[in-house]
Amino acid sequence: MNEWKNNPAWRKRQKNKSVYFMRDHNYAFSSWEIERLKGKIELNSTLIHVDSHLDDLPEAIEIVGILDKINSFEEAIKLGEKFDYSRGTSPDRIYMHIDNFIWPAIMRNTVGNVIYISDDSKTELNKKKLRLEIEKDPKNDKPIVRKLFENLLRYDKNISRLKSIEDFEQSINDFLLNLELSKTILDIDLDYFNDSDSFDSNPKLRSEEQIIKNLQYLKQLTNWDVITVALSPEYCGGEEACNYLLDLFLTSFKIDKEELIDW
């Protein structure tokens, strides 16, 4: 059995590199904040998020302390932790989760511009959508929406969306300058390569040729400052499919499993 199968806190990184792996995507937030503490990324780094899901639920910006200064790696990891439902209790506050970790990084200005590469059926939260939400909320019953909008406006951040890596490749000239002028984060969820919506079973993986081609394209696109990879085994279609996709990623990015250490 893979050691990550039943361990939601499983995390590895490539030794002497800023490449992070995690079973569950919430720890991507922690990775980015650790690299910010190291000075590897700066304020308003560009994030490219490749995932079957947008992961842009905003409620985690209200986690206690999430917008305060982070002083240590341990603090960054603690803020990124999910609630442990296996204890048989319900959370008494907001926690980081696998679908709400991006907006806290945006609101902290660790992340600036965001490029989503996702075929999620939902519409991403961008300036246009947030503005419409505000116009429908004259009584300010949704103050969180105003906070998001004000951050994007104040710091001139853009949120873009492509449905696939192929679409992104065709539109790359629209983004090259942005990638050249800022620090860059590549964030990949391996479930991007599974076209099935079945949970933890019946994967419908894209062809090995296409997966490798996509991964190699992303690898050579720029000299990434940070790379984060979520395994998300249930959304990959199960343990076997996830392990297969992880092996393809490691091969495409020329990473040996022996180079991976705990973080």
C-alpha cells in the first residue's frame, strides 16, 4: 500500500528543490508560504493552477490568523491543515480544505495573477463575477465578496481561465510577459488527467502520450520558482490510477522518488 493512501497529512518535497508533493491539495497554501519565507517567491507571484476543479471557494480567508504575518514553516503548515473528521466531531471554526486554499494566498498577496486551467463546470471568481455579485447585494450581506473584489482591484490582479492545457498553449502569447515579469508557481492536481467524475473508482485517464506531452510542455514553459503537486487519489479514480499518474509526473519532470523527503 502506498504510504499516502490513508494519510491526509502526507507531504514530500524534492531535496534541495522547491517542488512539493501532498496527498491533499490544502497544503499547497503551506508550500507557497514556506517558499515566501525562504525568499524564493515574492509578493504577487503568478499562479498557474492545473486541476479538474477550480478550488476557488473563498471562505478560508476568514480562518483565524490567516491574513496575519506568518513567522515560521510550522505556522504555515498549521494554517494549511484540514479538519480531521475521523474524530467523529464537527469543526467549530473554518479550516483550510482541498477547494479553498487559493483565495487566502491571493488575499495575503503571496499570489497575484491567477491562470486557471480547468474544465470545471463552475465559473471562476474573477473581477467580472465579483462585481456582479456586489451589484446584486446592495445591503452588503456578502462582505467577503467585497473583500475579494477590493483586493483584485487595489493590486490590479487578473484572473484568467482556460479549459485545457491545449487551450493555454494556443493562447500562450497572452501570458508570456506576465510569466517573465513575476515569480511563478505551477500548481498541479493529478486529477486533471482523469475525465471521470466517479469518486475513488472507475478512472477514465487520458492517454499516456497526451499526459506526458502535457507535462513536458508545462515543465519547459518557464523556470518555475515553485511547483506544487496534489495527488488527490480519490479524484484520480483510486490508488492505482493515482500512483500511475504520479509516476508519469516524476518521469516527465525527471525526479527520482529517492530524492523525496518529508516536509
